[in-house]
Amino acid sequence: MLTAAQNLTRRIRGNLVVMRHMPGQRKVPYLPPERWMALRDARVRSIVRHAAGSVPYYRELFRTLGIHPGDIRTAEDLDHIPLLDKETIWNDPDRFLSETRFGRHSLPLVTSGSASAPLRVRHDHQSVLANIAYGERERAVLERLCAKPGRWKELMLLYSGSTFGKVLDFYQHHTLIPRRPERRFVSLSEPVEVVVEAINDFQPDVITGYSGYLEMLFRTVAARSMKLYRPRLIIYGGEAMTSPGRDFISERFDVPLTSLYNAVESFKIGFACEYNQGYHLHADLCHLKLVDDQGRTVPDGERGEVVISNLVNRATVLLNYRLGDVAARSLDPCPCGRTLPMLKQLEGRLEDIITLPDGSFVHPLSIWGIFKNRPEVLRYQLIQHDARHFELRLVTLDLQTYESLLPAILEALRALLGPDAIISPAFYEELRHEGIGKFRAVVSTRKSRGQ
């Protein structure tokens, strides 16, 4: 337990880290391409040296393949490193953790398991703090769209134990940043009526949440003619929102929407600007390329699987990591004047929202909450065939493990899906998926989805 003086010292040091990275952040998206490319490539060289010297996986990989860290000088040179899939990390996450102080002093997080195999990813304290400064690029957009550049009220629709909540808790203990939005958190597992009541009571300027959930929430509000306080701005992330969903919310409720593209594996990937024509990539912080199902880079304009290299996190180092989202690069410059490369057609997570007979819905992350603390479940898939019938596929270490876990899992699922839910479970030795993109952990095959 830290004393009051030690706690204050820690928070002052945290502020110094933030302020050291703050200058010029709002200008980075407008730099001439050669300038941000130079920043990117300098970070590439630095993270590769760090990985080769202190991360067991890369130290062994470079030695086996005869790769010299000095040979990787640009982002394009990262192609010499093989693609990295989730299963490799899941099998032994500590092999990707730096043996230096960056690994020892790091924030542990868990991915949401959209590939049904949640990963443990650690971020070094320095990069977590610097993330506040990098966020200035996104805040410049949010302030313009919110039309309230000072302190705004933000209601966040999240799941219990979310990454954002853990990161905010870290900031509360490690910084003295004075200008924080006034925030309220509401669990997305709450009934729609509870969520609407919280919005009306708090009257937020901004509502933030997962796109699939927000789309279903606003469609439900409209269908039931519920009274809802209208915010100034909606921020969605975690997955792609359908074009009809964006149009419905913006036209029916007269609220602008914007989006951030991030992940547990990389806090800063991309952000939408005022023109909302795609995602400007944080190319100097996270190198991104698109590949086909054979791992070959696709031409600009064609769809491919997102592969990222986090250039700033020195705890769990991930280079050429298959994130699993599907997207295409934009060939057209954005009218906003930002020079960073852009993504369009981001499909994001492919799980489905489950609609129940009473019209309520269950977000895939609520399903994930049942499995996140059960490491014996290697992979799961829940398929909704009709309103009440579900198929549950589980991959566990062995059949005995499956049989011991199943009763508690079924009980937890029925608490979410309703006591009348008919769940047909089955044990699998493995679950595969074809093509590019993320494995769908939650699938609804219903012909008619509730609006």
C-alpha cells in the first residue's frame, strides 16, 4: 500500500509522461506523408530492436530465420517477419512479454474473445500514459462534432470488466489530469428500460458504446416510442455499424455519429473525422496492412484481413499480428485535409446480436462474460436457430472437462437467454473457420431480426 506522498509522486510522474508526449499531437494527422512515415519507421526500428533483445518469441524467431534486427528499417521491412495468429499467442502469452521493466511494470488486459479464445495482453505503463497524449488527435474531432470543446458529460455503455474501464482506473491512480469528462457507466446487460432511464436521468452530451448494441438500442427505442434524451454526439466502436443503422440513428434522432477503431492489442488504430468517410490510421503508432487468406498483401481498394504491428507497446510485443477484422484501403484523399492513410468498409467483429422472443436483445460480449473466466473453454460458439432454439459448441481440454463445466455454463446462459431457451450443447475437439476475418463466436441464423 502506497503512502499518500508516494501516491502523489506516482501521479505527478504520470503527468510528466503525458506532457512529454503531448506537444504536436493534433498536428500529426496533417503532416506531409514523409514526416509521419519517418516517425513510423523510427518506431519500427526501435520496437524491433526491443523485441529482438528482450522478447523470447522474437529472439528465438530472429535467430531461427536468420533475421538481423538492423535489416528491418522501415514498415515495409516488417514483411520479413511471419504473420502471427491468435492461437500462437494463446498457447504461451509470456513468450511475447518483454523481460525488461516494461514487461514487469505493465497493465494486464484480456481481449473480448471475438475469436472465442481470449488473449492476455499487457501494456507497459509508459505507453498507457502516452495514450492520453495520442488521444489529442481524436479529441480534436470529438470537440468539433460535440460543439462543446470544454468539459462534456459522457454516458458509456460497456460490459463488466471492460478494457476501457480498467484503463480509466489506471489513469485515476497514475495521473493528475484535471480535464476529464464527467462520465457514467451503464452495463449493456441491463434491460433497455434501465438503459433509457439512465440516459434520461444523466442527460449526457455524448453516448459511447458498441455499435451493434447502439443500433439495436435506438431501433428498440423508436419501435416502442420510448422517450429518450437526445445527446449531442454518439461514439461507437468495437465493431462496425451497418450503413442503415448509422442512417437510422442520425436521421430519426438527429444525432451525429463518429467512430474510433481500437483493440486491446493496440489502443490506437484509427479514427473517423468530421466527414465520416472512413478511418484515418494512426500509422506512426500502429502499422496496418491487409492480407488475403493466404497471407499475401492485397492491392489498395480490395478487401483483406487486418494485420497490425503495435509500435509503442513494449510489454506484450505484437508484430504482424492478424487482428481478424476485414477492411479495404481508401484510394481517395479525405476532404478534411488529414494525410494519414485511410480505411474504408471496415467490417469489424462479425458476431451477431441475439434477439429474444420478448424483443429484448443480448450482445455477444454478454455471452463472452460467461466464458472469460473459464480458461478451460478453449473456444465456444453459440448459434441461434430461432427465437428459443440455440446450439452451443464447446472446445475444452477433454470430454471430462466439458461435462464438468457444462451445467454451470447452461445455467448462466439461461439466465441471459431466458428460462424457456432450448440449448443443445455439444463437445468439439476443434472449431474452424474458413477464409479471412474473425471466427464468429455468436451467430444468429434467424430470417427475421427484431427491429
